[in-house]
Amino acid sequence: MIEIKTSPLSDGEFNRGVFATRDIKKGELMHEAPVLPYPNEQHKHIEKTALDDYAFEYGINHSAILLGYGMLFNHSYEPNAIYEINFDNHTFDFYAYKDIKAGEEILINYNGDVDDKEPLWFNKE
């Protein structure tokens, strides 16, 4: 259903993104990314690494690194996918927010809400 390919939206050595291998219907579950949670007080160590740009909030007291394809979805303020945190399963579940065509890149809003147009944390100065 999904695969990793070179993305035209990012540049650099590792310009990857998640793409649909077939048509995906709105509301369809595309990926369940397991989480590797850690207490927020440990984030100061993550901030010293490249993983800092990839960490997600995971409840009030934790942050998380996503496994599987979870960290490879690129950002858009007009996403075609959303994610929901599934605390019972310890996964981030990625769903089609609208119909997605085969070959299309799957994009999420990094702010967590499809309507949130705030500047991303790594673009704030």
C-alpha cells in the first residue's frame, strides 16, 4: 500500500518520502508506526542529535521516536493524511485524510492538526 521513494519536496542526501503504491480511500488506515517513547527530561540528549527534528510529542510527560515508516512522512499545510496516537497499542496510526492516488506522496501536517498553519518548530526564529 505504501513505499519509500525519493521525494521532490525535500533535498539533501536523504530526500525520502512515503508514497502510495495503490489508490487509497479517505479514512483508510495506511500504517501503524510503533513508538519508542522516552521521558521528556531525556529530550535534552535527543536535541544534540539529528533525531531532534523527528521526535513527536507522546502524551504530557513523554516524547517518542516513531519506527516503521512513521518518521518518513513529509509535511504539508494541505495534507492528504492524518495521524492519531493510539496509546493502547503504542502506535501512531496514519489514515488517508482524502482519497490518495497510486504514486502520490503521502503528506501530513507536522503540527498535528490539518488546519494548523502555524510555522513549524524548526522554522521559527
